[in-house]
Amino acid sequence: MATTALDKDQNSTPMRIKLNRRGWVVLVGIPVFLLTLAATFFVTMFSNSVMASVQQPTGVEAVEVTVLPGDTLWGLASEFSEGYDMESAVRQIAELNSLEGSTLQAGQTLYIPVAE
């Protein structure tokens, strides 16, 4: 059995650790923060309220038009989209038909939204 020698200034009581404010933050605050973060994650993950709809999505009513020589996007928009603002009608026609530019080819088929 091993024995330890004690200095005359040292007593046999165990050392006590004294924590300052930073020590308490590390010891208590960080684990509490991490547990709160994990609980928030799990609550939001399992309480997501996404639901499928039984209704059919409403689309845009459109007419199918074949492009003639000399037709422009602006001209088709002004002819068929009377209830719309012309700039938004041109933008909507381009988006609906996945057009990358404003050049149209004769014989091309376009869908043009019409006001109901």
C-alpha cells in the first residue's frame, strides 16, 4: 500500500472547485442551450402542418395560337390579352411558353393567357 506524504501546510480535506461566472456558463448554460435547440428542432420537425389539397389547382385560362410571319410577342399580347397590362401579359406569355427571348418563329404554337 502506497502512502503519500503531506506537507505541514497541506491538510487531508479534498479540494473544492470554485466556479466563476464563465465557469457556470460553460457548465450549465451551454448544455441547456443545446437541449433547448434540440427540443425546438424536434418540435418543429414533428409538428409540420403540411396537408395535401383535394382541389385541383387553378391554372391560367389560355388560348393556343399559331404564330404567323410578322407576329410579335407584343402584338399577340395586345390582341389576345385585353384584360391584362401589356408588359405583364408579354412576361406571362414568355413564362407560360418557356421563351428565352422575344424572337418568334412562323408556325410556332404559343399559349396566350386570356382574361376571364
